[in-house]
Amino acid sequence: MKPLILILIPALALLITVCVARSPYQAVLQHSRIRGRLQGPNVCAMQQIKGTDKKYFTNCKQWYHRKICGKPTVITYECCPGYEKVPGEKGCPAALPLVNIYNTLGVVGASTTQMYSERAKLKDEIEGPGSFTFFAPSNEAWAALPTEILDALVSNVNIELLNALHYHMVNRRLTSEELRHGSSFASMYQDFHVHIHHYSNGIVTVNCARLIKPDQHATNGIVHVVDRVITAISNNVNTLLDIDDDLETLRTAMAAAGLTALLENEGQYTIFAPTNEAFEKIPKETLNRILGDPVALRDLLNYHILRTMHCAESIVSGTPMETLQGTTLEVGCDGDQMTLNGRAIITKRDQLGTNGVVHYINELLIPDSAKVLLELAEGSSLATAARLFVEAGLTPHLTGSEALTLMAPLDEAFKGSLSMTPDLRKLMTNHILKEQLSSNSLYHGQELETLGGLRLRVFVYRNNICIENACIAAHDKTGRYATMFTVDKVLTPPMGTVMDVLKADDRFSLLVGAIQTAGMTELLNQQGALTFFAPTNDAFSAMPPPELNKLMRNRAELSSLLRYHLGEGMLVSGGVSSHTRLKPLQGERLELGMRNYTVYINRIPVAEADLMATNGVVHAINSIVRPLPPKVEREQADGPAAPLWTAALTRANSRGFRNDDLFQKVVRSHSRGTMSKSQ
């Protein structure tokens, strides 16, 4: 028992230490201490982005991913703030001796700030009595300052440089604990405020400059080394937009949408400001439509504004952030580039105002809520459907203000030649529903009417919601007037009863005869909901002739076998998952599964799925279904074991439910029949 206690005590001590860390920065710092403890006392582990000088104390997520802004990192070990090495001893056992702020600047990598402090006659002040906080630019920060700005400062050291340095100072001691998110403090330059943001990932910024060495204590205050030279902030973000000619179109749009007053209010906004160039990239027709529609325009502009303020330095990985429009933007980074929705479209960063920050972007972000149906469908995975809707002459419906729902199949659902024909035009028309719907409001057994006049059924399964054979494959896209469902298959409207479907397909000629012999024709013609795993001629031909002849002469046995192939209720392929069970009309149960886009029934692959009927669905199989042995029933039924499964795929002929001919069969089926009057 004693060894266990010895193990638990250090672990508990570490846990308690982490829990008492009161700020995000302190929590991350403590995590780095724990990571560095094997190197000796007071050692912190840091992650340095390869090929750069950027180092971070990092939280668990970044540590385990070993990446920051998508770039690999190397682990370095350094003395934690306030400690130093002792020759011949492990780790950093010695606390740094406290000296005044002026001397501290030289110790912590801010010797350029120290030099300019002396030039500007600030040395006496930061060596003498008082208690100050100095946000000291690192040597690299001064080197990165544009030459013309630096020259202007150092040419007038008694005024400009002194004012600039005083703006980096607060006349009181502020530790990282006291640098709370959204706080601001009067600087020593005419009481202009410095603006603090303390993010949940442990990063702290002042006027968007990152604190790279916080909490460097001195006898007369504290030094926080920052990664850039900061400038005084006096304007709100609306004024920033108002004075830049590159944002003229944005200003006009903001005024038209009545959002000018919003950006004059107190707050903590992040604005991704599209430049004039960004607006010019949008097709004139689309831009004019949005500019002329107050609702769409407000949604578009609000989509560019975050509810919280995020400086570029606060981003270390992709994070969804809520916009004023109500949806989210993925704000991330790729190396030195800040990204939006994965694209590096930000051209100027960290234009700070008193109530937020502005980042310039060279592309306009159009939310779904400002788009018409055709624009919703023009995504990369729906390009084929979008083209076919246009070629079918449906553009007026897809660009107007009708309340509709578009069922847009994924590109992979379309196979073979796609030249427009009357049948294909009719099929595409039946992918548009007459009312605007939400997938969350659909229910099992619901009927939906299409522009082509068909009535389609809704099937709700544990893992999917399907409209006939087409199942919803992505979240709804709700546009300005209408909604789009992305579906995994081209719609197969029901064309007659189950019996009609079987009679229309030469593969089922032997099955049709068997159904008639068994006296089941009326069952397959009457209203209801059946799932028929229908044996093809190949399935019957695979039976030994004596067994087949005996079966066909025994009406009761034949009826029993066919009823075992008939399940109660409608089950399309999209409703099948592992261990799906279906109750047959005769027998205990059917075991279904899905593997590599193939449905299996009692371990027999389905050759073609989802032949839709008005009273059920037909799945073609090339083998007779037999009950599974008790042992097999307890195992997965979604296909045979590895060597047998390969052979099963070979047996599943070119009529598989994702085959190249399926789409053309669907199109041709429109010319062969119409829906039954029962619908």
C-alpha cells in the first residue's frame, strides 16, 4: 500500500498546483513547468516553431499535436520566469536577483529598449523610486519597425521617442494575473489607454502585441517583454473604417445596412474588413442583388464581425468563432498567415481601435443566409447537380424568391453520360420540393410534393433521414429564401407497386413466376410498406435443379421462402448500419449490415439496392437468403470475413447500387411509368 501512496502524493500535488493556477497564462505556464520538471527545478518546456524564433508556453492540445499554426515545433527547455542556471547544478535553481527596471531590460532580451530609454532621458525614471509596469519591446521588435517610423522616433528623442516609451508604461505594478481579458490601463503618455487581452489558450496581448516574456520582476516594478512596438489608440473601429480609401465600398454598405452606429458603441469586436478589391471580385449581378436587399446585406456584413476581439497573435490553431450573423467562421493560421475558413485571405492585421480590431481581407465572405438556391448549390461537391439544374431550365426557380427546398445530389451520385434529355429534365425538376423545409422538422411517413408533381416519402432511421432512396448527407444550407439538402444519391421516384417493379425488370422473371405460383401477387400489389430482398434469375439458377424443381412444385414451401425475403416496413440502403435487424413476414429476423457501400443481408451482398415502389422497396440479390446459424447470428452480419468477402464482391456484379448504369436507369424509368393513384 505504501508504494501506491508514494506514487499518488506527487501526482496529487501536481494536480493541486495546476488547479490553483488562477489565469489562463498561469495554467499554461504551470503545464510547461510540469513538462520540464525532469530537466531540473524551475525548468519550463517551450515549443518553438521550426525555422523561426517564435516560442510558446503551450497547453495540452498544442503539446500533444506538436504543432502551432499548422507548423511543426521543437521542444526547448528554458528557465521559468524569475529563475536562472547555476554552473554545475541541474535545472534553474537560483532565483534571479531583483534589480531596477532599467537593468532588468538588459537581462531579459530588451537591450534595445534599454538603449532608447537612456537616449530619451528615461533611465533616471526607471532606475529611481516608483512602481511601474513596462511593456518592453524585444530587440527583434525594434528591428522589425519600419525604417521611416524608427527614424522619426530617434530623430526627436526628447519628445517622440520619450512619448512612445511612456506609452509602453503604466504607473503601477501589473502582473499577468492582473492583466485580465478586455481590461485597459491608462499609460504614462497623456493617459492614453493600453488594451489587454488575456485569451483562454494562455496568450496575453497588449494592443495586439504578444507578451513573450511576462512577469519579469524588478525592484521598482515589473517588465513584460512584447513582440512589437505598440502605438497609441484613440479611434474606434468605425473611425478606422471611415478614414481608409481601400474600404470605401464597405463604408457605403455599412451605412446602407444601418450598422455604422454599432461600431461606434463600446464593445470588443473583430472585423474582417473586405477591401474594395474584395467587392469587385463578386459577380455584378450577385453583388447588386445583395446590396439591394437590406436583409441579405445585413447578414453579409454581420458575417464579417465576431462577437469577441481576436488579435492575430491569439490564434494558434483553427477555431470556430461566432459572428454577429449567428453562424461561425473558422479562424485559424498557417505559419505566419492568419486564415479564414482555411484560406489565407487576410492582407493586413491588427488595426486596433478602442472597441475592437480590424483585419483586412481581399475576398468577400458571403454567408448562406444571403445566397439564393443556385449559389448554395455551386459548391465543389455539388458542381454537377448545379450544372444540370441550369441545363434543365430551372434557373428562375433557383434564383428567385420562392420558398423551396432543393435536393442536391453529390457529384459522385452522377455516373455515365449526362446530356440533357426530357427525362433528365423531369428528374431534376423532381429534386425541388414545393415548400421550404428543415431536416429537423421531417418525420417518418411525411409526404413532400415536388415541382414535377410527384409525392415523395420521408423515412427516418436511427442513422439517417431519407427522402425515398436519397439520404441527407450534410447539414442543411438555409439561403435567403430557400433551403438546400445535400443528398447522397440521385432520387429514384417510385414507379408502381413492388410487383410492377419486378415485372418491369427482366432479371426477376423467375421470381415473378414464383410469386404467382405462391399466390402472393395481391400481397405485393396492395398498399403497405414492404422491403423485398428479391432473388434474381441468377439466384434461382444457382440452386441445384432438383431442389429448384421441388421448390416450385411446393406452394407452401415456396411461399415460406419468399416471405422470409420480405421484411416489414420500408428500409432503404441509407437506413442500414451495423447490426440492423428486420422482421420478415415469416421467420425470426434478417441480419443486415453495410460495408464499403455494399448492403449485406444474412452475409449475402445486395447486387442493386433501392428499387423504389409505391408500397415498398426492392433490393436485388444474386443468392437465396437462408437463416444464419445461431453462432453466426451473434456475430456481425455486415459481410463475410476477409477472404470470403473478396469473393462476395466478385459475385456482386456490375449492377451494384453504386454502379455506373444506375443513374441512366433512374432517368429512363421516368418514361416507363408513373406513380400509382394510391399516392
